[in-house]
Amino acid sequence: MTHFDTIQKGAQQMGAVLSDETIQTLVKYLAMLEKWNKAYNLTAIRDVEQMISLHLLDSLTTLPFITGTNIIDVGTGPGLPGMVLAICYPEKQFTLLDSNGKKTRFLTQVKMELGVHNVTVANERVEKHPHQGEYDHVISRAFASLQDMIKWTLPLPKDTGNFLAMKGVYPSEEIAALPKEVDLVSVEPLNVPHVQAERHMVVMTRKG
Ligand SMILES: C[S@@+](CC[C@H](N)C(=O)[O-])C[C@H]1O[C@@H](n2cnc3c(N)ncnc32)[C@H](O)[C@@H]1O
């Protein structure tokens, strides 16, 4: 099977409707990730087949949670899940933030080469990000404990916005230690085709 077919089949199994053009752009993004990874060590996963399941399809599980139009992915690394989401949702605006310059240089190159115009790349520490109260969603994957994520990003969502944290196994201890400034909305299991490992999305909102 080609990478195009694997992504198309995986997306269909997850109920995600992606155009051929979107899948083609995702294939190009993965090819760039594989190429840059050899020189810059952007992700521990080196095999493209594994990248499809563990990075790309895993990122696609978040599509239904993205109901707003202005999103920030904090600690995005090489664009996971933010670049994948931006390619799938060209009409929404994505800020992809990471303090690591190698990773943000890669993202800038992807933006230019693949024409992902709805992306703003931010090379800074999230605690210093100045755009407070502007985002519908503050999303992260493999970024920090829920406690640290909230501590560093608390001012970023709009009053109507939320925090979306992608986690592995049900994070009971982190949930028990949630800062008092947020409410837990839900913890939803995420299913990635052919991946056995547990995945969860933790949805939180800022209190009043
Ligand atoms: C484990 S990686 C996860 C990357 C990506 N989200 C993924 O799922 O593959 C965590 C990323 O967070 C970034 N990071 C850690 N602390 C940060 C901070 N305070 N501000 C911005 N980025 C940070 C690191 O540079 C790293 O790229």
C-alpha cells in the first residue's frame, strides 16, 4: 500500500473525511519530516509507516475537538498535532509554538514548501507568549503535566475557549492534581487504527 492509501484507509476507519488534496499534502509533510529527521533529530520515530500511525493518525484523532477557528498548539515539536490539523482545516488559523529552534525552522520550511498559509510559527517559551485571551483551543500532545500546561497557558484561551491535552493512559494522578483555576470537562478515549496503546483527550476550561 502507498502512504496515501494507508492514510486514507486509517482516516476512513476513524471517520475523518479528507480530500485527496489534503492527503497528498499530509504525505508531503511526512516525507519532509522523514528527511529533516535524519539531520535534526525531530522525533524518535524514524520509520514512515510508524510515523503514519503514531504521529499522523494519532493527530487526526483530535479533529472532532477543533470546533473553533483560532488554535494554538503548545510544545508542537515538528507540528504534532498542529501542522496536521492546519493541513486538514485550511480555513482555521493555527499558531504552532515551540521553544526549540530546530523544530520551528522545520515548521517554517513546511509552511513555505507546502503552502500551509494558515499557520503562524512561534519560536518562544509558552510562558512568554503574548497573545492572551485569543484562542478557541489550546492544544498539546506529549508536552507537560496537566498542572504545568495549565500554569503556563492559563491566560491564552478566550473566555469561551478550552484546553485540550492529549495523553496516553488515563492520567488519574494529574487529574487529581488539577489546578483550581480550571474545570475538568471530560476525558475521552482516542482510538488510533492498529495502535493498541491507550490514548486520551483531557478537555478543560478556565473557571469564570
Ligand atoms: C516531547 S515533545 C512533543 C512534541 C510534539 N507535540 C509531539 O507530540 O511529538 C515536547 C516539546 O515541547 C517543547 N517545550 C517544552 N517546554 C516548552 C515551553 N515552556 N515552551 C515552549 N515549548 C516547550 C519542547 O521543545 C518539545 O519540542
